[in-house]
Amino acid sequence: MQNTRNLDLLGSALIDLIGCLNSPQRDDALLREAGVTLDRALFPLLVALGARGALGVADLADLVGRDHTTVSRQLAKLETLTLVTRPEGATDKRRREADLTEAGRAIVAAITAARMRLLARVLVSWTPADIDALAGFNRRFADAVMGAGRGGG
């Protein structure tokens, strides 16, 4: 039987983290730290493409938690900024996967480096073993949650 107190503590921590991570102020701070000037609504799409590679609109929308029409408009904006390309599909001309350009990859690299600096500041008093454990458990938890969302785990 599960210890419900620990599950309550986990649930509460997740709510706090989600609120913090979805905060527009945190997004602005991350973009400032990265030295990037970009509409804060657009950078999650760039980061997702940087992490996962080329994606279609529906897959990207699922990944960033937005509807496909919004993501389609945002990808069009990123295309005009020359941060992504959306060539026609080889087998289906209607399917246009978005992929990062060199400029898009440079922005993702700057955001990633800024995220690492910010995380290092937050975790400065943690031991390497604590950080390893946190990373391992978070990866394991994310994989389990994602598997459960696909009907597994």
C-alpha cells in the first residue's frame, strides 16, 4: 500500500513546480539570462524542437500543451524569423515538419546554457550525489508518467 502522505507531498511539490515553471516571470528571467530577445510564447517550441528534432504540428502541440492551430501560427512566426524551416514532406506534401535552422539552434543553445546556470545557482548547496539522485528520479518519474499517458505504466 502506498504512503498517501508521500503522494500528497509529491502532488503538492508538482503543483508548485508546474506553477513556477509556467510563470511568465520565470520565462522572462530565462530569456534575459540567455541574452535572447524573443516572444516568450515562442521559445518553448524552439526548445522542444531542439530536444526532440523535427516534429509535425500535432506532435509539437501535444508536447508543449497547446492546440494545433496556435502552434501552427507560432511556427509560421518562427519561420518568418528564420528560426525554423518547414519543408514539404517527402511522401505527403501536406505534412510539413518543423526543424530548427542554424539560428534556431543557436538560440536553443543559449537558452540551454542559461537554464544550466540558473539550475546551478538553485542547486549550489546540493551534493553531487543529491543532484544525481534528483536527476535519476525525475527522469524515471517523467518516463513513467509519459508511459501512462500512452496507455502504459
